[in-house]
Amino acid sequence: MKVNELREAFIEYFQEREHRPIPSASLVPHGDPTLLFTTAGMVQFKPYFLGLERPPAPRLTSIQRCFRTSDVEEVGDDDHLTFFEMLGNFSIGDYFKSEAISWSWEFLTDVLEIPGDRLWATVYVEDDEAYELWSAIGLPDERILRYTAEQGNWWGPPGDTGPMGPCSELHYDWGINTGCETCDVGSCHPDEGCGRFLEIWNLVFMQYELLDDGSQRDLPAANIDTGAGLERLASVLQAEKSVYMTDELKMLITQAESITGHEYDPANYETAFALRAMSEHARAFTFLVTDGVLPSNEGRGYVLRRLIRRAVYFSRKLDVHANFFAKMVATAIDISLPNNPDLHDNRQFLLDLADSEESRFRATLDRALSLLEGVLEESRATGIISGKDAFTLYDTHGLPPELTREVALSHGFQVDLTEFEVEMEEQRERSKNSSDNDQQTDVAKHYAAVGIASEFVGYADLTSSSTIRFIETASDRIELASDEISVIFDQTPFYPEGGGQISDTGTVSSERGQGLVIDVQRFGESIVHRIKVTSGHFADSDSVDCEVDPARRLNISRNHTATHLLHSALRSVLGEHVRQAGSYVGPDYLRFDYTHPQALADDELEALTEIVSSKTRANITSATLELPYEEAIERGAIAFFEDRYTADVRMVEYCDTRGHAPEHEHSDHCYSRELCGGTHLSSTGLLGDFLILSDSSIGAGLRRIEACTGDAASIELRGQLKTLRDVAHKLQTNYKDILPRIEALEGNITALESELKQHQSSSAEQLAQNLAEQAKRLGDTNLLLVETTSTQSQLREISDELQSEFDSLILVLAGTSDQSTSLLVSVSEDLISKEIDSRSLVANITDITGGGGGGRPQLAQAGIKDSSRLREAYAQVEGLLRAQLMD
Ligand code: SER
């Protein structure tokens, strides 16, 4: 049976038994911080087992892609895989051991036609029930083994906490002569790991949850979680002892054979090992990347990087010195495509990534390995490779320490990984202290040395005829793509990024070349243009026509003028303490950071919008003046405190009060006057619509407004109106009546909530009646110690109900709801004279469970920290009361 037929047969078998098929979840578990990867089929169902969420159906089945890192170094032998698929059937509080056992047997022996006498079962040492069930199926006693947890018959939790339980495993027997010598005498069994047996299915009887503090509690129900390794089961069906010889993985081996020119021969162990490792890691890479993992030096990304590097290392052992990994990945994609259509869209990305990662590593691998050889030679006396050496191999040559260790071990050496960690930590510290600023400084120094002054002519003109004064191509500066150049002109209309305003873009053309200006930066006197050459080429001294993208420039200027108007409006509305703390001015929106201690009220935001809009309607003409800094400040210009100003400064002003009330006026009728090097509108009327998108806190006393203008604002406003119309439509009313309609709906909700409350209190009454029957007698007194799922207010009602039911009652009532547990203790009046006090009973309990509270002698309440210890606390209180009341 082919692997894909096996997938289909499994799902079909369990679908016939009312299991709902669930698609595989990602290899990166979502919302589960306890796990790095999805390691089993049950991972996506954890919330169902824990009773946190309702499953879509009580019986589920899946083929889950899994990734396990525990055995990476063994990948290359016959059956270890990091990536594999797990066939599973699951019961969430539905069927239990009997069905799980008989269906697994039926599927293996009837559907897959595996001879029953080849199967052995193991059960948890104390699990008589499972033992009996296997016995009833007809397995002879010598093939039902009782194993301990250490021998593998207790499964879970995956990660440090979570669901777990005893399990029963099915093993396939390859035959008495297929393992070690003891097999001949017939005394070996699956746990010996002699190669005769292959574990093919694990049936977990999920009943417990392991908690943070190491204690365990019962899961809300008894569940079934089974997992059968697809590749292993296929190897049994295809009578291939190695999973790599099953039909899908075999195609990868064939590809690896053709890449390396080495034939796969299990007898030639080293070659076979390398071919298998190359194949496995390519397939694992394909799925990890598809699920969003990218190579990096940390976490999941590091695991991925290790796999690639290990595969490259093994390819090199087979004398492959050119990139091969992408070819293997292509085969992995082809094999898996029918069941994973996502791979199609990712294909090119996967191939490119495989190739670039491999190139990076190969660039230093030869040197790393020859260094490692030297290190091995030098360490011969101690047999230990120092952490320092392992660190240099990693840091300078990219050899993962795990790989160093693997190579070292194969030569009988150890690696001092503790010292390696110390070196790593020191490097982390060092890298914290160096920053991007250093690189920036280097670039600035570079252009200072070039020392060519350029004139910015872009305030008045969006075009210019310029001459190239300096040109740099990719070969000079390594970070540039091959078709990008850096150019300095004598004069330019392109605004270089500065003062919060991003740089212009546009086109340049000469007689022999065309290009797009994609970024412009100022370094001292030089304005450097990054240009993507689209045709021909450029050379020093060429005459070039420059043209700024006019629509984009207009939108940028709209946003820049709006920040000035907004700045003044903030000072008008909130006070003169407001200072600009930073800004971003782009074509699409603006961001304005300012000092102010609290969030803006709705009417303040409204006032800001109205001021900017009214200044826009007034269509005020701008004026720009060059004048000495002191004079500008004297005239009331605002200077952004982070900018450094030269002797003569540029001042942008909008002076006109038409269209707005006098309280928003500044001296000599100038509404806005700022020192600024940016580009602005010639008159405010061009600004168009103005819309504040958000006002938020970005630190103590610092706030940020995001806003947009012009086309972006009108599109946003139209969108908002449409949403309003849609809401009105949904509420079956017109937009003016939306609020009354919502108020009416809120009224309905309140009525329903109070109905629900009534219902809950009648259920509290019901619960009280049921509980009354569980009371224990301590002499004349009744004692009730109960755990419920009631809320705090329901506990009160239950207590009132029960206290009225009994003459003499000590009630200890815990309620867990919304993941927190409350405790209520009440005692009837007659017991007060017998020195029974609710408060001390509460204290007795919280001494054990943690938490605290208080109250009166008759009634006390507390919050409970660790509800798993309630039972223990109850037992203790009962003992105390018995001693006190029965003496
Ligand atoms: N969770 C169990 C395992 O991974 C059975 O699916 O083996």
C-alpha cells in the first residue's frame, strides 16, 4: 500500500466510525507558549482535553504534520525523522479504552491486513483493564507486556505542563532473526531496542493534567489520543525496514543519489546515512518554511538553520561542493504537493531561500572544517574541544555547535558546551553596545571625504537640468544591488529626507540612460541619490534631466503643512506647553509627536480638526523667509528643539486670520510660523480634507497624533460613511436613528441578563437541594465540604439556601468559574458558642491552598490560589472539626 493510500484508508476508517476529519495544524503551534513546534496530533486539541474549549465533535481524526527536535543527531539512521506525519483518532470525553483498542486492532489487521501474530502490545504496568482488552482480542500473554512510564508507557504532557495519561503501544515484529543475538533465543522484547521491533501506534488514555507546580489533577473527562507514525506504518506495509525506502521518501533518496553520484546501499552505512540526512532535512525545511519559520540565530529559526547546515555538511562528506539543497527541496515539494497545495505558491520562495542559506554557509564551511581538524589535532591530549574554539567556529564560520559536537563525537572528542554558552553570552552583551549608528557614521564619513556640495532647488522647481558630479556603482559599495547606483548632482530638485519629511522620488534621464530615484539622503553638503537604472547607463559628468514625482510631492507637502497647522492648533487648544517631540511626514499620512500629560477629550480633538479645516478653507498663502535665527525666534517662530540651526534659518509662515475666531490668532496675524527646511503648500486651500486618525500615548507625558489629508483623508472619510450606512442597514434603520436603535438593543440585553440572573439563582436553589443530601453528620451538626463551578454571588445564594435548610450546619463551599476559585464558609448560629468560627476555617484552608480573605464568625470568604489542593485542605478541616465536635 502506497503512503497516500494509507492516509486515505485511515481517515476513511475513522470517518465511518463518526470521527470528524480535522486538517493538520501548522508546525508552529498557535497560542501555545509551552511548545516550540507541533510535536503530536493532539497538540491542536489540547484546549479540548483541558476542558477550555468545546470540540467541533466528540470524535476527531487527523493527519498532523509534526516536527521533533529531540533526535536531530540520529537523523540519517534507518528510522529517525525530525519531520513526519502522525495519523490519529481522538475521543474528547466520548469513547475510551475498549473502542480505541479494538479499532486499532481492526484497522491494522483487517484493513491493512497486517498479520495479527506480528503484533505485540504493551500496557502501562498498572493498567489491568487495557491488558484484559488485548487479551480478549486474542493476543497471547507473551505478547502483552506491562511496561513502566520509563519504558515508554506513560505519555505526555507535551511541553512542561498539560494533558497526559497511561498509554498502550503497538509494536510490529520484523521477525526473530532481524535483531540482535538475543532475538535468536527468543528472549528479546520491544524495549530492548534491538531493531527487531518497530513501534507503530500509541494509544494514550488521556486522563490527567500536569500542572506548573508538578502536581496533577484529573482532566474533566477521560479521553483518547492516538498517534501512528505514517512513515513507520508505511514501512511495515511496504516491507521496508527503513522508512526512507517507503515510496515518498524514496524519491528524495533517489534525488540525493543523482546529486551526489553515490548509490544508496544500506550496507555502506556512512554514505547511506548522509543520503538520508540530506533527504530528511530538505523535506523538513520545506514544511517549516511553509509554516512561517525562517532561518535565524534564535528559537525555531535556529533549529531550521541547523538542519540546512547539517544537510550541507553531509553532502560535503559525499564530495558535493556546489549548492544542492534547492534541488532536494524542489523534489520534496513535488512529492508533497498533492496533499499540500500551499507549497505551489511558496515554491520559488522556498527554492531561493534554500539556495541563499546554503551559499552563506558554504562560503565559510571549508575553512571551518579545516580549522576544526586543526582544533581536533591540538585537543588530542584532553579529548575536549574548548568552548572558545567551538564559539569561533560558530561565530566566524557559522558552524553550529551541535554540528561541531557531532563531528567531534565521531572522532571520539567532547565539546565544552558550558564554556561555549559563556562565550555566547559575552557576545550578546557586546552586540547590545554596537548599533546602526556606527554604520551611519561610516557612510557619513565616506561622503564627507567625497566632499561635493549640491544645491537643492526643489522648493521652487520640481525639475532641473543637472550634471553628475559623483557616481558610485555596486562594485564600489557592497550593499547596493547590481542595478543601483549612488549619484551626487551639482543641483537637484529632489528633497533629501530630513525634518521628519521623507525623501522625494522621481525619474532621471540622460542621453544614454534612464533611472528611478528611490531614495535621497543628505550627508553634510552632499545630496546623495540612490538610483535604480532602468535602461542604458550613467557616467560621471553626464547631463541629466531630473523630475520629481509631482503628485507624491503634493501629498507630502499637504501633510507637512498640516503638521504646522496642527502644531499651532494644539498650542491654541491645549496651551503653550505643547512642544513637538518628533514627526513623520509621508505621502500617505502624518504622525505628530508632542508633549502633553493626558489623553485628548473628544471635544479637544474636534476643536483641532475644526481649526485645521477652517485654516484650509481660508486658503492662506504661505511665505518663506531666510533670516537670522534670533530674529525668527523674536518674531515668535517655533523651533523644533531637536534640530540644530545654522546662523541663517528658513522660516515658513501662514499669516492670515480670515476664517477663524480671534482667540486662535497669534501675534501680527500669523497663525503658524515655524523654522523648517521641508516643502510646503503655497496656500492652505490645497490641503483638502483633514482627518485625525488616532491620538495615543507613546510614553510618560508624550503623545502621538496620526492624521491624513487630501486624497487619503477623503477616501478614509468616504469609507467611514459607508461603514455607518452598513451599520444602519444591519440595524434596519437609517443612519440618524443608529444610536436610539443601539440603546433599544442595550435595553433588551439588560432585560435578558436579568432573566439569566433569575435563572441562575433558581439553579443555585436546585444545587443547594442536591448538596443538602451530601451532608455528613458530626454529632448533632451537619458538615458539607463541596467544590462547585458556581460564581461568587451564587455561592452566597447556595449558602443562604442551605443554612435555612439545617438547624446546625458547617458549610465549606468552593466555586471555580472564569479560571478563579472563591471560597465561602458559613456556620449556623448554634455553633458560634461552640467556638466554631468561619474565619478560622477559612484560614485553615488558605494555609494549604494559598490565597486569603476574611469576614464574620458566621460567614467568611476568600480567594483561593491553588484549587488543586482544596481536597487536601478539606480533609484537614474535616479532621479538625471531627476532633472538636465529636470529643
Ligand atoms: N500523543 C501521542 C504521541 O505523540 C499519541 O498521539 O505518541
